[in-house]
Amino acid sequence: MFPKHTLTAALLALVPATGALAQQDEWTHFHGNAMAQKYSASDQITPENVHELEKVWEIHTGDVSDGSGDIPGTVWSATPILANDLLYVGTPFYRVFAVQPDTGEVVWTYDPETLLESMTQPELKNRGVTYWEDPEASGPCSKRVYIGTMDAHLHALDADTGQLCQDFGDNGILNVNQWNKPDANFPLSQLQPPTVFRDKLLLGWAGKDWYSVENPLGSVFAIDARTGELEWSFYSIPEGYEGTTGTANVWTAMSVDEENGLVYLPVSSPSADYYGGTRLEEIPLATSVTALNGDTGEVEWSRQLVHHDIWDYDTVSAPTLVDIPGEGGSTPALVQPTKMGFAFVLNRLTGEPIFPIEERDVPASDIEGEEASPTQPYPTLPAPVMGDDWDGIFSLANIASLGYCSRKLDELRYDGRYTPPSLEGTLAFPGTAGGMQWGGGAVDPETGIFYINSSRIAQIFELIEREEYAELTTGGSEAEGGLFPMDGAPYGFRLTTFLNGFGMPCWKPPYGQMTAIDLKTGETLWEVPFGQVQKWGFYMPEGWGSPTIGGPVVTASGLIFIGASMDARVRALDASNGEVLWKAQVEAPAVSIPAVYDYKGRQYVVFAVGGNSIIKPQVGDQLIAFALPED
Amino acid sequence: MPAYLSPPERAREELVANLMAVPAAIGLIIAVVAFFSPASGIEGTPGAALAILGMLALTVAALLVGRIHPGRLRTFITVMILIGGLLTLLCAWFLMQGWLMLTIVLTLALWLIFIFVAR
């Protein structure tokens, strides 16, 4: 008889194999697979024939708002999920659509009839649904689709019919806010679909952390996928910090190493976002990538990526897990993209760096009560996607504004990376918009090459004395580049993008790019401007690139599919050099990760086209599929 | 004093001017469609509105110029067609509207012919 753990290991060893097979046909996770690789083994569409791609179907969900009426504006960042012979997608009104993968015909829809109000985020936001199959059951609700809402409810649906699964939560709906602190100032919004770990769902949440110092402490809840019962919970901030800080939550996707039983959490920054004087003690798990035992929630290892974060440099995306191929065998790695433009490459079993990480001296704060960390982690490889010095004043914008850009720069504090926020205003490059964003990167596990889009955004971080702040209009949001109260701190905060009076960036292009990194060596293989900036409808030169939100998918045939750009186009790039081989106009910026799948012998690329006011005030509700002509 | 034109000369000028208005009018339609089409990439933008304005002005000017006797006013309108056409062409280039650019190029080509046939 085999020892139990040997048998378990043998069974677990089958998991990646079946996962690899599943990749051939399906797109079952937010990032394609549980390891957040965004890799499709499909190879029907190639660099040679990709120019023949054509639209094969589209639907409009109707769930869209530009914010001009009673309903807040919408942000749609959903990855469509292909499973159970259906394509599932959630909408910013938190409805679920199940459609035929090859025709777009709607099979069923589900409406949670939830409040369409901006309780936490300024806009209605959704990143899609989660799919889970119960290996021990058959019949109704043995296959489930989950959708979360901004008011912190999770709905479990039968994947075949869209009916609520009555055995989950309260007649199919779980109130996640039951685990919030009673006097919390916001609900635990379920905008990111849960992450599946075996028969558990891992729930992070989004909040309103920019508003005040005191917030709910960051947490992740593991619940039974069948019943919704709490299995374990994880808190990123130790007890005793209540009243002085909060959040350090996980608002984006997580990744899972089923074989080793580990889940990886991208943990965000603590509050207040831009002032840390109320939280001078170390919070080691904040702004980190943290590995938990998926069965127990115990911390296996954690690596802090920003010490004493006062820049809102949330760890923004699920780390990509990959076994880096090498002569002596593969290395179990993870790649953690960051807003700072670094990609941290770590051994995912131990958290130890694969390429050395140095602690480098960084500028001190000149704000009373603040104590910025004297050093910050700096990976020596791969090279950051934006250099250590900012790109400098853009002459065209400076001339057009009669010297405004250079005059403004003279007023600002800038001492390089990690210059703390200041009263006169600090030039932050990258700003809180990144660098890399929540879409994360894609990896080809065969070659060990990692592809990622990024933005190059210069912002101004300005602390404002409380008395002065009180005289200003309160409210605002990151999206609007507005005012952040940071109630409970001695300062309010103003975040602006460094633009001239015409809305032109005051810093040199490019404003967005695509980068390929060889994980075997840490070398950057290529880096090209990506997308096009658009203002008043006018397209700026391709060399300027575009800020990006969303993520890429790489295919076995050597293509990268991505929307993400400001110009409302979706593109296919040659993975060998970044050259654009195909592009198509869609109805708004596709700020999502596409789904790439085979269905009945045909490869499809599907984009949710919804827009995001952070890059452009243009919204949409278009779900659009492309494929090669059938002949 | 306005120059005298024989009826055949006037008819020829008017014909070329009317022909000039055809691609301009087609361009106007293209610009209007782009302004209202969600998948044009420029839907509802000030740039698209500017293109509509430019094409409308070109169309009207093309129709007018063939109907006006030679003189300062016609010279002024003729020069304005060139300037307006070039500016609208630049606008269409930045809007990445290839078909619109083609109609403007045709309009300007016919403008050149008009210059040769007009006195």
C-alpha cells in the first residue's frame, strides 16, 4: 500500500497535466489558468495568417453608463471564461451572460438586482465571473458560476441554467460583509471574481482606502465552494493596528500552485495611501507578495516589495507562476509585476529571489510626522520597464503651454524613485497609475519568456495641511485625479497627472509600451511603444505609445493578443519582436484580458470592450469575438 | 471689373466646380457616419466634429465657386478651398480616416483642374 502522502503527491502530479490539456480548449480562469500564465496552447492563428482575422460575432450587454445620469459610470474589465461549453462573462451591472462560444447567442442571463451605486469605487466595476466544478457531484449546481457585487454579496449560479444554487450561502447568495468589522466605513466589494483553490473559493475585496486612515484590515477569506462556509481567513495587518491604519487588502486576482498547495496573494498598500505617520511600525505583509498554504491559510513566506508604502504602490496583479526551463531542470518561479515597473522574479516555493534583490538608499521625507523607509528593494534583473530617472520635460508640451511644464517642474520635489509625497508637490515617476497594472503579464511556459504591457505616467503627489484641505472641495477619486481626504491624518492629498493646460503630458513619450523578458537570464529581449494616445479624436504618433490598462495573452504560435490601449483598438503582436501584425477598432478601450480558446476546431479571441475613465472617458458594453475565416 | 465668360466657359467651370463638390459631399457623409459610429474610433469627438465642419465648408464652397463670376470673392473662395482642404486633410490624417483623406485629395485634385479651366 502506498503511503497516503505519496498517493496524494501522485494524484497532484496529474493536476498540471490535466490543466495543460484543458488549456488546449478552454479558458477557465481570469488569467487563463490558475497559474495566471495567460497562455494559450492554441496555434491555429499564427503570425502568418493573423491578418485574416475577422469579427465572427458580437453582443451588447446593455450594461453600460457614462455616469451622466443616475447610474455611476461603468468600468468593464472582465475576462470571459470558457468552460462547460459556454462562454461566461459578468457585467458592470453585476449581471452574468452565458453565451454560445461560436455564435455569441445568449443562452441565459442572471440579474442579481443589486444596488447600482458607487459604495466603494467611484464607478461600477466588474472583472467577470469564476467557474468551478464539483468533482464529487453531478446534476444541478455541480458546475457553478460565481458573480460578486459592489455591496459585498457573492452569488452562486448553476452553470447550465443560471439559477441560484440554494445550498450556497443564504439561498444562493453569500453576504461577504458578515466578516467585515461592524462599524466599517465601506463594504467588502466583490469586484474581482474569486480565485479557485481546489474546493475553496478565495475572496479578496476592494474598498475605499483612499478616503481615511482607519479602514478594515486587509483580509482574504477561503470559503467552501459548495456552501459558502468560512474555512479560514487571513489578515495582512496584525491585531493592534486598528484605528491607525487598515486595508493592505487583496483587490486583484490571486494565483494558485495546485501541485504544491500554495496560493499567492498580491497584497496592497496600507492606509492612508500617501501618509504613513499614523502607522510607523512595520507592517511586513503590506505591499507584498505573500504565499499561503491553500488548505490552512498559514503564511508560507512573504516578500515585501515596498517598505512603508506612502505612494499607493499596491501589488497590483496576480503573480505569474512558471517553471523556468533550464539546463539543470526547471526552476519553480513566480513573476510579480509592480506599479514601480519592476518585475520581481522569485522562487515560488521559498520566496527567495532568482535574481539578486538589493536594498538601495532612497530619499527621506521632509514631512513632519512621516518617516520614510531609508531603503527600498531593488531587483537587479530584469531591468525595470521605466528607468530610475524620469523621462524629462516634453519640449512640444512645454512650448505649447508657453513654458508651463518646466515652470511647474521647478516647483516640485524630485529626488528619483521613491521621492516621498511633499507639501510643495512631488513628481512621482512612476505614479500610482504605474508602471505595470492589474492585468499583469503573460508567459510562454515553453520558452520562459514573459510579456507585459506597462504605462509611463508622471503624477504629482501633493500633501495638503488639514486646515487648508478643509477649505477645498472634498471628494474626488483617483480616476478624476482629485482630492483624497485621508481623514484621520494631518494632511489631505491631491493627485494630479502632470499635464499642461491642453491636456498634453509634460513628460516625454512613450506613454506606454510592451516588453518581453527572458526569465532564464533576466534579459529584456525587446521593448516597443504600444498603442496610440488619442485626444479629441486625434491620434498621436505611434512612437508615443499609450497608457495601458488590461493584460496580454500569448499563444503557442507566437502571438500576443491585447487590447488595453487608449485608442480603442485590439491588436495581435509578433511575440518575437513586438511588431503589430493585426489590429481592429472596437467601441471603447478594451481594458480587460482577452480570452483565447478553441471551440469545435476553431480558435477564437474574445474581448470585453468596456472602457475605463482613467485612460479615456469612453465606455462600452461590447463583447466581440474574432476568428479566422472558416475556409 | 468681373471678366466676361462665354456660356461654354461658364458651363465648363460650373461642371468642374460641381464635380469638386461630389467627393467633398461624400467626405461629408463619411465624416458624419464616423461621428455617429461607435466603432469608428472617433465617435462623438471634437476632432470628428471638426472634420464634419471642414467637409461641409468644402462642399458649400465648391458649389459656390462655380456659380460666382470671376473676381475677388471667387478668388477668395478658391484660396479658402485650398487652405480648408489642406487643413481638413491634416485633421483627417490625425483622425486616421483613410477614406476621408481620399475624398479630400480628390476634391483638391479637382480644385487644381478648376484652377486651370477657370480664368
